[in-house]
Amino acid sequence: MAQIRYHDFYAEATTQDLNEHFDQVQRKAKVSGLQVTPSGTWQVVIGPGVWFCDGVAIKETTTVSPALNISAPSSQPRWDIVYGQYTYQPTSPPPVATYGVKQGTPGNPPTIPALEENQVALAYIYIPPDAASLVDCNIYQALCLKDQIAMILEKKYEGNIFIRSGDPKEMGEWVKDGDLWLNTDTNTLLTWDEPSKRWVPPTIPPHAPTHQRNGSDVLDVSTLADANNLLHPSTKAYHDSLHLDHAQLSNVLPDQHHARDHAMRHMPGGGDPLPWGHGGGTNADMVDGFHASAFAPVDHTHDYNYAPKPHGNECHEPDFAEVGHLHPLSDITGTISIGWIQVASLKTYPTPSGTGFFETYIPNINIAGTVVEITDFIVRIFATTDQNLTFTLKKNGSQIGAVTIPAGQTMAQITFSPRVSLATGDILSLDGPSAVGTAKGLDAKIRIIRRKA
């Protein structure tokens, strides 16, 4: 970092009194440069430039090093400020200016954090919660001193800016045409007019009215199309370029363009009537512009044996099924029903552990010609722990499957392949882990289907 500071002399020739005067005339501000740009995923760098703080001008001749770290996004949007900080001290050696990042408080909407005394904002960074890097964020450069004045005046000035109570010219200042003077006694902004040798209020003529009709510098657009070699739609040259014959435009002369009544041209009796009607088929044909006699009347019958409406089964072979009816098992294929069976349920107490802590008996589920099978096994807990939890499902004392809930998670599930058969009188039991830590509750289920045997 190549840093140059002005007015920071130290003892014995301290400039503290002078700096205090400077600080009263010109408060802390970013003067020029110091662009803040991304450098890596969550780092920014500050470019060369000048800023003013505590009566001392700080100039960075090269990019500031090291880069500054930006914290990762929060759960809500956030504003951060990249700032410079300097406090003058008449010490040997004098202190150097430092740089940092002020992290804001997330919110919706977020608020911009407040800087401390002798801190100067260089850039504002808007960080949305879903940003993957600074590329997804918005970096707003703080306005330099001249930019701030330009915003107030709606015009950019190059020259001297005097902020004082007395007339700079009378006090011996070298004043040039266009220089600005903010009179602190009257809060009046004036500009030096060299031809008249006096301070005058800055005037900026309005722009919009000057090109309007009857304005001071109205634009002549009568030849605009010709000047740009454009063909206007209302000129003969335009129609000629499209190979249009003006003789076919309803007797309109080459440079006359009036809309012709379009509807009358296609109506019956017009110059070019459009054909209309059904066309095609024998039941809706046209004869000299009229419907053929074969067109069916509104009230007619058909030669075919169409069913009357409404009608019942007497008109269909085979008969329709009634709204309420039964099917024999022989008519059914594939899965008949699907459902879940609760093996264990416990919510607020510690998760059970050890062997056979739950057991359930399967009552009569037999239906001739069908089988019942277990397809899935799922286990859920209501509070996590820092260790893996394994639960084993047994049928009639033999293991048929097991699930393991990873540490920090609440659920695990397996699908049986092949499926496990289930019959009347079977006993399902559940073994838990030897230790459960802070886990609480248990919800264990099996998914079963009934299908045709």
C-alpha cells in the first residue's frame, strides 16, 4: 500500500491546530477514486484514490492491500459498508489510515449500519440471502465530493469550490470562470462569471421544451426520412419499392391515400363477393348459392338403429353395468388395496432402546384368493441425537429388515425386495439401539398391500 498523507506533521512542528480548521471547513468525505470491486468469492479490494478525514487528505497511489473479507449471506438481506478510518495524532511517526467492513443487521427490509466518528464510507454492499458470491450482490460506490455537488446542481463542474462566509475574490483567491462559492452566511450557491467579473446564481436552462413545437430550438423533421434515406409509407417511392400498382388502389392517385370501404367489396352484389356456405358433403352442399334439398330438416329421423335418448340396457348388447354393482374376484387383477400399519408410536418420551421393546399381533386378515405383503418399513423420531440409531424389524422372531437414522436426522425408510408375506397370527416386533442419546419419541410403520394370489 502506497499511502501519502497531507497535513499530518508531528511534534515538534505539529499541524493539529491547522487540521482542526480544515476539519471545520471541510468535513470527512470521499474525494475521488477508491472504487470497491470484488476480488474472489467474498473479498473486495479498494482502488487508488483520495479521501479527507480529520483535517488530513489521504491519497492511495495503488490498490489497497490486503483485500477485505465480506461475511457470507445471512438468512435475510443485509447492508455492509466498506469504509476508511483515520484520526490525526501529533505523534512520531503519525498514524496511518486503515480500512474495514461494517456489517449491518439483517432484516426485511435491512437497515444501513451507522459509521463511527472519523469513518468515511467508500461503498455500500447489498447482500441478498441467496447470494453464492459477490457477483450476486450489488456494490454501490459512495459518491465523491464533486459527484455530490453535481447531483445538487444537476450539472458537473470542473474547477474550484469555495465554502466560506467571505467573498473569495476579495480575499485574494485566484478565481476562474465557472468556480463555485457556497456563501455560508446566506446559504447561497454562486458561480463566478468571468465576462461580467461578478458572482451570479448558476442557471441551467430547461432541456425538454427546447426541442418541442414552438420551442426555442425546434427540430425540423420534415426532411428527416429523406435525410436518412428512409422511405415513408405515404410516398410513391415506398409503394414503387414494393411493386404496387397504384391503378389497383381504388382509383387513388400515386400520392393520395384514403382508406377504401373494405366490407362492401366482399358482400353479395359487391365487386368481388366471397364464396360462402358449407361446401363438400352431400347433406350440406350448395346449389347456386343455396342449400341442397338433401339437407336434413331440424325434426328428422335416421335410417340407422341409433339408441333413443334417454335409454337403458335394452338398446345395448352386452348390457351396461348398473351404477351400483359387484365384481367377482375373478374380474380383479393386480393390487386390490394398499395401506399402512402402525408398529410403534411414542412422541414425548425418550426413544426406546434394547431388544423387543415393541410387539404386535396380526389378527385374521385372510381373504381367499389373495395374499398380503409388506413393501416398506419407515421409522421416525421427534428429537435428533448425535449418533446413528438402528431399528430392526422382526417377524415371528426373525429379522426381515433394518433402518438406520443418521446422526442429526429424524427419519429413515427401506423398501423390501422381494416383498415379505404377512399372514394371520404373525407377530411383528421391533429392536432398538443400545443407546439413544438425546433422541425422543418413535413412530414406526409398515406399508402393506393386498393382491390377487
